[in-house]
Amino acid sequence: MSTWYSIEVFDGATSASVWAEAYRDALMETAVTSGASDWSWHRHTWGVVFEVAFADEQAWEDYANLPVVRAALDAVPDPLTGLIVYRGRGGSSGSPFPRKPRPLVGSGSAALPLPWIMSSDDLPALTPLTLPLAIPVAAGA
């Protein structure tokens, strides 16, 4: 059974898609000649993900330590925070369907604090509404 590894490249001074266009062929060719059984590229709004599957961890380490791969990883658009390399599939590889929000416990109701005991002096003074006794009608209506 093969194990997936991911290389996530985030946008930086330039777009990660430009980086992918420059290094895609070299990374894929090197992966195939190093024994990769599968690979895929994913574009996202924040960058790109290169996923590659190897038979074992040693094959991945041999691939990751090749000069061609090191040169590609050194050339990412944001060298400080724009690169994540890890085991497993990356990006949005979770469930293909969005998670539904859980229902609220108790239908979203919560106990409200009881009102304070108020005297009539605490209530604002109410004035009666003054309504016009006759509603004017426009002429010709």
C-alpha cells in the first residue's frame, strides 16, 4: 500500500501557480523515476498542492533529498512561511461534502435571568399618544 505525501506552496511575492508551472514537469518526472505510484496537482485560491504517493517512507525521503526537488522547494514564492511538506494528502482532501452544523441543544433556548423587582418610580413616565382626529384627504381622490 502506498503512502501519500504533500507539498503545499502558498502565494507570496509571486503566485504559487507560476511556481507550479515552472517546476511541475521536473517534480513529476523525478517522482516517477523515483518510484511514485500516483501524483496529483491541486490549485486553490491560496496556492497549490502537489500530492505524491510512494511505496514506503524511504522512497519519499530519497525523492525529497534529490537536488532537483530541493531546488524547487528553495524557489517557492514565500520562502519563510509559504511551504509545508508533510505526510498525507493535503489542501482540501477532507470530506468531499461540507460538514453540516450540529443542531443547537435545547433548540437554541437559554434561560434568561429573572427581572429585578422594580417599583413604579423606576419606570419611565408614559405619555398618551396624540392621534389626529381627522385624516386629511387629498382633493380629487
